[in-house]
Amino acid sequence: MDWINTFGLFLGSFLANTLASLSGGGAGLLQFPLLIFLGLPFSVALATHKVASVALGIGAAFTHIRNRTFDYRVALYVIAVGSIGAVIGANIVLLIPTDIAETLLGLMILAIGIYSRFKKQLGQQETPNHRTRTGWFIGGIGLMIIGIINGSLTAGSGLLVTIFLVRWFGYSYKQAVALTLICVGLFWNGIGGLAIVQAGAPIYWPWLPVLLLGSFAGGSLGAYLTTRYSNQFIKVCFELLTFAIGIKLLL
């Protein structure tokens, strides 16, 4: 690429990952279509995007670990159950009708955004819920299903994890976003990306350094902003991104 396209790729990656880091997911809203627009085939763009998204988790992890905004034991739990689903999803990504799957996911994400908008107090404070053996078991099944979506589709699964942690387990938006970025951005996407490559989708290595830099910088900035703004602000960002991604997937 010439320097103009290289800068455009970096800027798109940076903006996408800043928004994702601030609201708990959705980097694929801009980054994945950008890779296709610049000429990569679907499967190559998906594998490249998944691997690059790991830098989002790394960038966000530094800030959230330093500020201790999440529970390590819960993070290990989310990583374990979700990674299983991510591997399953990565191995079926080329077998499912993408248009139908993305339409259904778009409807689901749009509905989540509307639900959050009408639930004014949702995620404003931590209200522990379903944190029993049965609750963790059922929650693990839900997260595993979201992991399958993460491995097989391009955008939106992080938002599903964020709202699931808020609604099922009663975490605040800040806590849920921190867990999502570390578990989904760093581990689910990394494992899913490797699984996609093993399934036969190659990574386009020449563009990866620029994407990694944009993802890391955006993840770091977004995580920093979450420590400076309120749960209400993060909730609004989450809702705006769910509306945008839901409409994008539908159209």
C-alpha cells in the first residue's frame, strides 16, 4: 500500500478499537469492512482482523490491570468457557450462511441496545446476581454460546459479553467492559484467530503491523477513558455502538 492507504488503515483501526475499548466491543464495525474495502477476501480479512484485535486486549489490559478494575478469578472463568466456543465457531465459520447469521446477530444486538436504553439503571452499580454454582454453570453455557458467535462472525460478540455480564451477573458497565476487553479482546480473539488460520484462512501479514499498532493505541486510549468517565457515559457509548453495529449487520 502507499502511505495514504497505510495511514487510512491505521486511522480506521485506531478509531474502531478506541470505540470498542470504551464500550466493550465492536471493533469489527469499522476494521473488518475496511480490510475488505482495501481488497482482502472475506476469510483472509476475518483472520487478519481477529489476530489484530488481540492488540486491543493487550492495550486495554495494561490500563485495567493497573487500576484493578476486574476480578482475576472471574476473568479466568470467562476466558475458559468462552475460548471453547471461540474454537468451535472458528471451525464452522466457513460452513454457515454468513448473510443469515449476520442478520440474526444484527437483530439481537439492536434489541440489546434498545433494552439497555429503556433500563435506565442497568449497570450503573454492581448488584451481584447469579453468583452461585448453578448461576456460574448457566452463565458459562451462555458465554460459550457467545464464544461460538465470536469465533464465527466479525463484530458484536464483545457487546454481547458486556451486556451478559451486566444483566446475568450484575456487574457495572465499567467492570463488564474491563472483563470483556481482556477476555474477549486478548484471549477469545487470539484463540479464535489461530483456529481460523488452522481451518485454512491465511493472515495477510504485510498489513498486520499497522493493524496491531492501531489496535494497541486505540485499546489503550479507550481503556484510559473508561477510568475517567462514569458508568452512565459508558452505558450511552455502549448503546450507540449497539445501534450502529445492529443496523450495519442488517444492511
